[in-house]
Amino acid sequence: MAIDAARKKEYNDLIRDQKAKIDDLEKDIKMMKRGILEDKKLKPYLHIGCAAKHLEQAHLYMDMNETSERMLEIKNNGFLDSARKNVYKIISELTEVVTLEVDEPLDFNRDQLDSIKLFNPKQRMNLNKHNKKLIERLIKAYGENTKWKWSFPEMNGKMVVLAKNFMDFREIQAIRDPREEFYYDRREFLDTIKEDLLDASNQYRNKFELSTKSNNDLLYAVYLLESLRRIASLIGDPELVKKAKSGVESYRSRMEADEKEKQKGVTAKK
């Protein structure tokens, strides 16, 4: 379908406005980056602020793609790729706050958690919600046949590990009064993390089975389930402990079987 000049001009005007918003957000990020170098106490909060600005940028890039699809009937993969890069920038900023360590005790990052006391449980939960929605939107925008399909399990996996590391499990143990201000926010956040750890582990298993055949993917699935098992043990959920443990044993057995097959192949060639 031919695009008339008026439609093309309207599209360019809209895109220009959206690009200007992205540029303004970039200025905000640069200002916060300067603050990170100047104030150690504010540093973690400024990293969170940068992540929030990158999230806004990512949505603007996807808005621009939707504008292209609606007005020009063309998917703009360049805009989607920019949004995808912003997701990794979000991950990078949040990694500076709580790290991406997954195979660790639940309270391993106590120093980091103590440095963000003012970032309350509801805000942490909402940050995770926004990050999840962003990734869901990005995956839907790319569509099923994208070359990035098997990068999404990694993206999701990193986000759920960050969410886990933002959760203060000591508070979960200590604060059991429903009248406490953030009691229900903590519980909702905890339930989300449990569900997402299981889902992310399944995604890595699928990546192994349908794409890479790499034991590294199964190993990461194990780490995610081990984290889930620790959480289930902490909150006293024996059924979830059993489910996570069963998954770990299944994945480890699969890795051992694969290693034996590889050794057979090496021996047969000699």
C-alpha cells in the first residue's frame, strides 16, 4: 500500500516527538551518572533511577515501532532492537545494586539490601512488575520468528534473579503481622518470585531441548530451582521444596547422561 505524503509527514512528526523524549531521558541518565560518582550513599538509588529512565526509553522505542506498524504498515526492527538494548541496560544498572548472583544463600547480599532501605517493598515489587511487562511487550512485538527468540530466556532469567535479590528474606521471616504497612506487598512480591523462578527454569530447559543442547543452560535451570528450593524451605512449603528438588535431580541426571554420551563418543573416536 502506497503511503501518501500527509501520512508520512504525520508519522515523521510523531517519531520526532518520541525521539526528543528519548533524548531528554538520556540527559537525565547522564546527570544521574555524574551523581553516582559523587555520592556513595545515593549511588544505589541513582542506579535504580537510571534503570527507570531506560525502561521509559524502551517503551518509547516500542511506541515508535507501533506507530510505524499502524501508519506505514512496516515493523521497525531497528526500534525494537533499541528497546532490547535498553532492557539489558536496565539489567546492568540493577546488577550494580543487588548483583546477579543466583547460587547463593538467600541473605548473601545483606550489605546491598541495607543500602537501599528507602526503596520500600512496594516500590521493589512495582519495579519488577514494570520490568516483566516490558519484556512481555518486547517478546510480543518481535513475534515468534525473531532471531532473538532464544535470548529471551536469559533476559527473563536475569530479571527474576534480580527480583529475588531485591527481596529482603530476613523481613519475610521477621514480619508476620498483616497490619504492617508492606506486609501484603512483600507477600505478593514473594509469590511472583516463586512463580517466575519456576517459569524461568522451564524456559532454560526448553532452550536446552529445542535449541542449544548446552548443559550450561540446564545448569542455570538447576541454579534457579535451587533458589526456589531455598525460598520454599524458608517459608515452610514442603510441596514446593519437593517440586524444586525433583526438578534439580531430573536436570542433573540429564546432564550426567549427556556427559556419559559425550565420553562414549570421544572413546569411540580413539
